[in-house]
Amino acid sequence: MALPQFKQDATDARLDAVTVPDGAAWLTQARKDAMTRTATMGLPHRRDEYWKYTDPATLVAADAPAAEVLDDDDAIFSDANPLTLVFVDGVFDAAASDDLKGENLEIGCLAEAGAQDIHWAKDLYGVLELAGQNPVQRPLASLNTATATDGVMIRATGPVDRPICLRYRRKESAADAVLHHVVRVEAGAKVTLLETGSAAARLSTVTEVSVADGGEFHHVRQQGRDHARRMNTHTFARIGEGSVFKSFTLSLNGVLTRNDCVIDMLGDDAVAHVAGACVGDGEGFHHDDTVFITHDALRGESRQVFKKVLRNGAVGVFQGKILVKEGAQKTDGYQISQSLLLDDDSQFLAKPELEIYADDVACSHGSTSGAISEEALFYLRSRGVSEKAATNLLTLAFLAEALEEIADEGLADDLRDRLAGWLDRHAG
Amino acid sequence: MLEIKGLKVDLEEEEKSILKGVDLTVGAGEVHAIMGPNGSGKSTLSYVLSGKDGYEVTEGSATLDGADLLDMEPEERAAAGLFLAFQYPVEIPGVGNMTFLRTAVNAQRKARGQDELSAGDFLKEVRARAKDLKIDAEMLKRPVNVGFSGGEKKRNEILQMAMLEPKMCILDETDSGLDVDAMKLVSEGVNALRSEGRSFLVITHYQRLLDHIKPDVVHIMSNGRIIKTGGPDLALEVENNGYADLLAEAE
Ligand SMILES: Nc1ncnc2c1ncn2[C@@H]1O[C@H](COP(=O)(O)OP(=O)(O)OP(=O)(O)O)[C@@H](O)[C@H]1O
Ligand SMILES: [Mg+2]
């Protein structure tokens, strides 16, 4: 079917401006296929159902709008002593990174893996992304598959004790960075992935995660701090029996963030939690979490917990879906999205969806928008706490439920401290 | 210490006058009690003194050691030494009681130009004070007042008061919801804080609290005014005869 003209034009303009990088035959094939489906689907437009609340124009445009570079927060996650991979302007920097080795771990970068004729990532690269195009099309993800220049390939064959941290650094010049990560957690294996940094004025990441039976994948990320940066991320996960998938995202700056997370729960007794905390300040700030969890097995437990604090005209979006397929009995699905609006100019738009084809399930969802409690504020102030400090305390309290989703206490505390520091520095 | 003169207060939202000219002076080291029928304006007085929104002072003044209270933000009043034990303490989900106490103590110390208490010193202090009030450690870990029983909330107010060491303490019906033993405990807590430089304004409906916390002066408030002031005997009179005679006398 032909695309509408406005879409065709926008898609052509962008696709003309990108190049498909070189690589071994398997990768080249995956990229070409992805390019073909991108062209067929067309890049997203405000008129698309899942882009109604977020205008993708600046993500689609041929040129990335400029964004000034802020100093990177190199201290974050350092207490966890992670195996660190540094990407500068979207390119792996071996000299700045740790030695790529660890127990129960095969790890390398895409540029290197993609030059090899045979690589395990072949079975996943672009494969989970393709599976995640149905029933909702995600053309920015296939564009990423087609054009990603680098990324990390992680294969955990047993418990990996040391977290793996991706630090995205940025030089002034970097306009676009396109990173594509592949994570394969084998049966009974376990790995933690951390991410931080802006990478570019406009960053696109796709992370494909396959968790085999009994495996565990933990993901904690802090999204880049550059004030004017734009970012669209996709996580595609396929998880097996008795496996665990947990992902948490903290966003404090940036003008545009769109995080898509697509999880297929294929094995019985699997657990999938996706959570996010975001604080948006200012008229340009727009933050969108779009989640699609499919229960396709027995006794799956899924949680979506998203909290946004919005002020000075910031906009927050949550689109979350729980799809329970026929036969996915005893599913336990929970979804909550809440916003704390610190003034009348800010806005929260939520679209929670449940679609259930099994009869013995427990699913609940809720979405609220509220202001700070005047009662609580006065109580705190009457004890001598300044209005600003009291507001911050109540803001942290509001976000606490989302941060509690982080399994590792040390990582959770690290993010809590950063959040508190950020709130302290930003006047209300 | 506390000097209130001709204080008149309206509600901000609707045209309704609540306090219709309150005069009250509490000297240093004194304990004053305020009694009075429901809805007479006792809590309103305590809120207006501590700076709650929603009220409009149309006339009069309130000073603490000469400083104009009505001109200060709530946190400045607290730093100046004013403390209100709420009739209905507020629940704050997500904020730990310990974090709350420590933030409050250090905010006030900072406002007064003192160093912050170290985590260790603070902990020692809280534990000791909590023990006196039979508040267990578990309760301190929970979010502020969330899931606390009525009596536990009131004891938590007194714990805050003990930690903050204010000079002017207003207790709004701290006795309501307390069992007999808890009332004794709380009273002992209050009495332990009594000193030359610290004054109390105790709002209550019952003589029983005043058996424990002996007031120097008792005021009767009705319809937004202090209609009678006397010694401890006045409280006994209310206990025995109710307000009818006093109200009639004031008419
Ligand atoms: N925010 C408000 N909105 C409407 N009415 C109010 C408000 N605050 C106080 N009032 C009214 O003002 C009057 C005095 O209330 P207040 O709470 O001060 O009484 P009180 O003496 O403390 O009573 P009690 O003994 O029952 O605690 C009451 O009639 C009350 O309904
Ligand atoms: Mg009252």
C-alpha cells in the first residue's frame, strides 16, 4: 500500500540522508531488510495512533536539531564498579573502556562483531525488532537496525557478577548517534546492564534482549543530561520460562524522550517489570513512555510503574498496554502511571490499555494526575522545612514507588542521590 | 513570649469571620490552657499563628518575643521557636519519619546559624527521646504518620516537639485519642520540657490533661473570642458545669 504523500516525502528525505554501513554478509542482510521495511512502513507522523501525543517530526527530520553539550556525570554508577564501555559520539572507544572480558561473559562491540562471518548475534540482530513490529509498527526501530554503526553484543552464559555499564560521551559536533545492542542471557544466566549519557544531539538506541529459561536481565539507565538532546529508545525483549526481566529508566533533562519497550513473555512463570521516573522542567520538555507487554504463557507477572513530575509547562506521556493472549491463564498484570503536576501549565497524557483473551487473570491499571498536597506541604513547613526543600521531599516521595522497582539497593540509592541533587539545584 | 492583640481572622475563600478579636498574652515559662465549645475557633487560632494558608488576618497582631509572626513564612515561624502539635497530624506517604525529623531539625539549626547534627548524634538523640515516649524503632522507620494509630500520631507530634526544642509550644487537642497511659506519658514528655524559657498553649476539652500538665492560666474561647480568663479552677468549672453558664455570663 502506498504511503500518504506527506509521509512518503518525510521518509524519503530522511532515508536519502542516511547510509547503511558495511559489514559481514549476515549483518548487511539484516540491515538491508530493515531498510526495506522502514521504507515500506514509512517513518512516524503525528497522525499515527501511537504518536498522537508526541510529535516525532524532530526525530524523523533529516537533520538533528542542535543541542549543547553538558558535562557528563562520570560518577554515576561508579560505586557498582561496573565493566565500562565508553562510546564517543556513538562509536566504541576501546582505549577509554575496560578490557572486554568477564566470567561467564562474551562481550564485544557491533562494529567488530559485524565484521565476522559467523557471530551468535545473527540470530537476534533485527530479529526481535522485526517481531516487535506487530501489531504496532515501530519504524524508528527498523531505521536503527538498518543504520546503527555500533553497539554492544553481550552474551551471558552464567551469572555475570559485574554490571556492564555503557557510557555515552559526546563531543560538541555529534548530531546523530545510532546504537544497537544485543543481549543474550542463556538459561540460568544473569546480567545487569547500565546506561548513561547523551551520546549525541539526537540518539537512537535499540536493545534486543533474549532471556532464556531461568535467566535474569536487569537494566538501569539514566538518560542523557544535555538539556536540548533528543532521544528515542526501543527495548525488545523475549523472555522464557521462570525468567526475570527488569528495566528502570531515570530521565531528568533533554527536550524530547521517547522510550518504547516491547516485551513478549513466552515462557511460564516469567516476570517482567518496566519502570521509570522522570522530572521535566520547562516548556520544551516532552517525555513519552510507550510500553507493550504480551503475556503468552501461564502465570506471568508483569508490572509497569511510571511516575512523572512535571513543571513549568513540561509534558509527560504514558501509553501502556497489557495484552493477555488466549491461554495465558493466571496472568498477573499491573500497570500504574502517575504524574505530579507542579503547576497548571504542565500536562500529563495517559493511554492505558488492557486487552485480555484469557478468563482467569488478574489485571489492573490506574492513571492519576495530581498536585502536591497542600496539607503535607504546610505540615513540613510548620516544622521549619523551607518550601523548596519540602516540595523536593514530597517530589522524591512521589517518585519513590518507581525507584523501588530497582532490585539492586546500591544502584537505587545512587539514582536517589542524583535525583535529590538535581532537585536541589533546580529552583521550583 | 507570645502576644496576640485584637486578632481578627476571616476565611479567604468565603466571607466568614472566624476570629473576632482575640487578645492573649503568654509569658515566658507559663502554661496557658484554652478550652471552648466545638467550632469556637481554637484550631483556627493555632493555624493562623503557624502560618497556614486560607485565612486572612483583617485586624490585630501576633508577636513572638517581639517579632511579628504574621509577617513570616511558616518555616520562619518555626525557626523563631514556634511549634504546633496538630489536632490532626498529616500523613505523608513516601517520606520516612526519620528523614522528616532529621530534615526538620537540621533546617532549624541552619536557620539559627548552628551546625547540622551528625547522623550519629541525631540518631542517638531520637532514640532516647522516642524511648521516653514509648515510640518503637519500627514506627520511626515508617513513612510520616502513615498507618499510625490516633494515639501514635499524637505521640509522634510530641517527639517532634522534643527534638525541635521550640520556645512556644501550641498543643491542639493532643490528648484526644490518647488512652490513659499514653496521656500520662505525653504529659510527662511535656512536663519534662517545661522550663523558664519555654511556654505552652494547651488546647483541650478535658480537665484530665490539665491534671497532668498544670496550667497557670485558663482561657475560655467562644465564637471567635476569649470570653473568660482565670486560674486552673476555671477548667474544673467547665468540667463540672459545661459552657452554658459561662456563655450566658458573657452575653
Ligand atoms: N477552611 C475552612 N473552611 C470552612 N470553615 C472553616 C475553615 N476553617 C475553620 N472553619 C470554621 O471555623 C470555625 C472554627 O473552627 P475551628 O476548627 O477553629 O474550631 P475549634 O474550636 O478548633 O473546634 P474543635 O473543638 O471542634 O476542634 C468552625 O465553624 C469551622 O467550621
Ligand atoms: Mg480544633
